[in-house]
Amino acid sequence: MAGVNKVILVGRLGADPEIRYTASGMAVCRLSIATSRRYTDKQGNRQEETAWHRVDAWGKLAEICGQYLSKGKQVYIEGRIKYGSYEKDGVKHYTTDIVAENMQMLGGPGQDNRVQEQEPPFGPPEGGVPEDDIPF
């Protein structure tokens, strides 16, 4: 039986990305992303709950994250959950990380979130496009 391990996060970076390279030269970028939810409690008070997520991006995606993301930027991440553990001072600790497979920069008006601005393959004719030639 096949399974699905899929995570979608939309949140803000809590710190600048940390980019490192493995011994073989593979880029690894660690992101700290905050997601929040708002709700009304039983007493009618508005509450906000924030969760922090550790996200790792690898390869070309890691390089893009390291170059274009920064603290406070809003981002959409698709990936998978990865569980791990390590021992420190005789105590076993468990980790839950997200391995990013796709990233999209988000933001409000006035923010330039494009990775690369591309020129169209051809521009309008000299003098612009006449009004009656616009197909809509």
C-alpha cells in the first residue's frame, strides 16, 4: 500500500536562511518558518497560536532560498515530514523537520518577490499597440 507524506506551509521566516555545503559540495539551506492560526476561545476571547517549523532545502532550491529569502519574508513551502533523533548528554532527543521540495515567495503589494525578471521574447511594435488590436 502506498502512502502520502505531504506538507504545505504558508508562513514567515523568523530568521535569515542558513546556507551550508556538504563535503561533496551540495547546498543545504535551513529555514525557520512561523505559521499562525487565530481562533476564539470558549470565553469569546480572540487568541493567536504560533508554531515554528524547521525546513531544509537541498541543491538548487537551497541556493535559491539562500539568495532570495530573508527574515520576515512570507513564503509557501511544499515538502515532506522527516523524523529523526540524536543523543546528547545521554538523553535521546527527537526532531521533526520539513524537507522542502517546492518554494514560492509570497508578499503583498509593492514587494518584489520574483526570483528573476525576464524580458518577453519580443516587445510591442514601435509606438505601442493600437487600441483596436488588443484581443480582449
